[in-house]
Amino acid sequence: MNRYLYFFALGFLLLFASCDTDGLKPETMTMWVADRQVDCTGVGPQKCLLVKMEGDTSWTYHYSGIEDFTHEAGYEYRLTVRRKKIKNPPADGSSMRYSLVKIEEKIKK
């Protein structure tokens, strides 16, 4: 009986030890934010940031915003942000969450 309990406990521990808790590890990256926001349509009409990730050459719409960042018109920003995949995103929302780590540059345009 003790032998079966031992193998059951060992199997149980191995099962949970081998599982990736969520596979949603955050990553830190550089993002540029344009000096203006633009009209865009997500779930409805809204204002979007124009952003470029490191290595990108063209601006793209950023619908979801950046936590702890307030955009000021007329300034272009270079930010360090943390990007994390959302485990159960809403059907009409982004699957990624961005949060500000640091404002590296704020340039008057």
C-alpha cells in the first residue's frame, strides 16, 4: 500500500513540476510613441497612439494604451515598456498588456 502511495505522490509532483504555470512571461522592450494621437476604430471610435517597436520603420496604431503612461501632444517619446501576454483576453480586446517601465526620452516636436 505504501508503495502505491509513494508512486502516486511522485507522479503527482512530476505532473505539476513539468507544467508551465502560464507561459506568459513579461518581456521588456523599447517603444517609440509619436507626437500625436490619431482617430481609429476599435470596438468603437477612439484615439490611438502611433508607435514603433525597436527595429520597425513605420508607425502602427496602438489601441490599448500603456499603463502608467500619459501622452502629451507635441512630444515624441522613447519608452522602455514591459509587454505581457494576457492569459484570458476579452474577445474584443488586446491579448497583450503594456506597462511603462521608464521614459527614456521626451522630445519636443
